[in-house]
Amino acid sequence: MGQSTDQIRQEIDHNRDDAAQKIDQLQTQVLGTADQMRSNVQDTAEQMIDQVKGTVDDSVEMVKQNLDLKKQIEERPLVALGVALVGGFLLGGMSGGGSQHGGHQSSGSAPYGDQRQYSSSHQSGGLSSGLRSAVQKTGIEDTISNAAAALLGSVTDQLKSTLDQNFPGFADKMTNAQHSSGDFADKSREAQGSTQ
């Protein structure tokens, strides 16, 4: 045994210092790794939040653009004209479009000063009745009615598709609302309850 007590103590102190140094290195590495992982998780979370915000903002902007009536009219003036024409025909048809009840005397005995006004309105009522009758006989009214129905169906399908694309699950909720009974509040509660 050739070592003295002092040498053994020095060796133990040296080993203890080496062990303490290695423990400090391990502690530094563990803390560094934890900080790096925390930073990576935080960066990933921020990226995902930004990505979701961007997607939501894009979806909202697309819906706004699709529902912007002025822009749609500017981009598709002929479609807008057709819709206005069909709407006019439909409103004219619903309101009775050629009725001759303008508040004038129907006996034909208008006062002398109003004779021209009476005959003018009577003729225009007859003209609109004649035009309406001609439109009905030629089948234009059916064509316009069918075109309006097709156009409204197409617009409805496009709107449903756009809403379902931008708001996943919308079509299912729409179907549930269509098949449920009650007022708006009842249908709304039922649509909300179908997701829970």
C-alpha cells in the first residue's frame, strides 16, 4: 500500500471535484435542452396561431367578396341585368301586372278636361295587358320563369358550397335545420346541439 493518507485525500478531493464538474455540465445541458424545447414549442404554437388567423382572415375576406353585391354586379353585369329582368317579371306577375285599377272612373264618363288623361291610361293598361297576353302565348313567360328558377337554384347551390367550404360542417347543420320544426331560435338551438 504505497499511498499515504494525504495522497488518498487528494485523490478523493480530485474525484469529488471531477464529479461536481460533470454534474454541473449535465445540469447545464439539461437546462439548455429544456429552454430550447420550450422555445421550439412556443415558436411552433405562434406559427400555428398565425396560420389559423391567416386562414380565418382569408375565409372571411372571400365570403365578403362573394357577398359584395356591387363587386358582383361590376364583374358580371349581364347576370345582374338578367336577375333584375327576371325579378321584374316575377314581381309583375305576383302583383297582377296588367290590372287596370288606376283610380279612374270605369264608366267612361270622365269630365271634359280629364278625357285625354283617361284615354291615355286606359290605352296603356290595354297595351300592358296585350303585351302580357302575347308573352304568355309565346311561352316567353315560362322560359323566364324556368330561367329564374334555374338561376336561383344555381345561386343557392353556389352559396351552400361556398359556406360549406369556408365553414366545415355547415351543410350538416343546414340539413338539420331544414328537417327540424319550430321558429328560428328552436332551429338554432338544435343546430348547436348537433355538434355537442
